[in-house]
Amino acid sequence: MTTQTITTHSEVETAAAGRDLASHLSAGSVVLLFGDLGAGKTAFVRGLAEGLGIPAEDVSSPTFTIMQEYRGGRLPLFHVDLYRLDNSREIDDLGMDEIAADGVLAIEWGEKLREAPDGAIGIRISDAEGDKRTIELTNLPTH
């Protein structure tokens, strides 16, 4: 397991960390995001989108819609927010494993999954005061 820690000082830098990761992702990649409300999970996903060739401004938090799909880039991006779901059956019923087989799946509030998918990349974003964030990336692809 490979781990990397990054400190960012703005939302732009947090998005840049996501953009950098996107270049290492392929179809079927799963990114699990962890962090408190307002930590920067959606900013990171905006960077992922941009790195996949999807306009960052198209990305919004799917808190109320649960899942957003973005196409038009190198790979489709499926952005899921589990914040409002507390029942594991509701989460299983989303069918995320089938949906994202040909794209990148980014899941906010990944701790709500019963178990992490094999090979999932974990992104833990912590507020380090003001706009400063500590981002810990684990299980990074080595290619």
C-alpha cells in the first residue's frame, strides 16, 4: 500500500491534488473520500473531473441527488455522496459497482460503505486551520 500526504493552502490547491490523481486513474477506478463537512471533498472531485477532461465548473455536490454523472472527458466520472444515506441496503441498491465499471467512481463519505471495493484509493481530507488542508492518499496506483 502506497501512502502520500499533501498539504494544500487553498481550494484551488485541493482541486489540483485531485487533478494530479486523475492522470493515474483508469476505467473501474474507485476513489473514496473521507472528511468532515466543508473539508474539501467536492473541491477534490472538481479537480478529478478537470484531470479527466471534464469542466470543473460542471461538478456540484450531489448531497441531495445522491449521484451525478459527468461525461465528455477521457473517462466518465460518477460522483456519489452518501451523506444522507444511513441504511446499508439503500447504499447497496445504488448499484455503484455496475454503474462505474467503465469510468471513475468518486464516493464522498466512503466510511458509510460496508467495505471498500478492492483497489479503492482512499482520500482523507482534514481541516488544518483556515483554508489549509492535509490530504492523505492511500492505496495509490503505482503505474
